[in-house]
Amino acid sequence: MSKKRLFELDSPNRACWCMISQFRLAWKLFRDDRVPRSVKAIPDPGDSGCRLATRLALNLIPVIGQMGDLAVIGLGVNTFVKAAPPEVVHEYMAELNMEQLHN
């Protein structure tokens, strides 16, 4: 069974660029009226609910705490992009010169 991934990550620089591009894509999708409000609510619980429980323990180690926050936010953004209507996602991916979904 193959998984769909938004990006191929073959270097740290590319990984950083892909993360920034995914946030730009999510911002465009969030502002689009064709994306249902129920889908737009996805990033919020990922940002607040999961972080609250782990934040106290992880913030004792400075770098690990921030990386955990970034991972949870990235997971919420990724889930939001995957839940958005595919035709709208592909339209904005083409506009941003992003790669198409990989199998």
C-alpha cells in the first residue's frame, strides 16, 4: 500500500523549503471560500489540544520543546491540506510551483 506524500525530502535545505511551501499552501487554502469551514477548523485542535499536555514536560529541554511544537503544528497543517478539496489544492500547488503529490 503506497502513501501519498506532499514532498520528497532528500536534504535539510529541501525539507525547510518544503515546510515553508506547505505553510504558504495552507494559508492560501485557509483563505479560499471553496474550502469548507469544517476543514478550516482542523489546524486549531492540533495546535492547542495536543501541545497543552506535552508542553510542560518537553519545555524542560529547550530545543526539544520547540521542535515538538513545530511537529504538532506541522501535523495539523498537513492534515488540513490533505482534507481540503483536491482540485483546490492542485490549483494552488500549480500557482506556487510546487510538486504534485507523490505515490
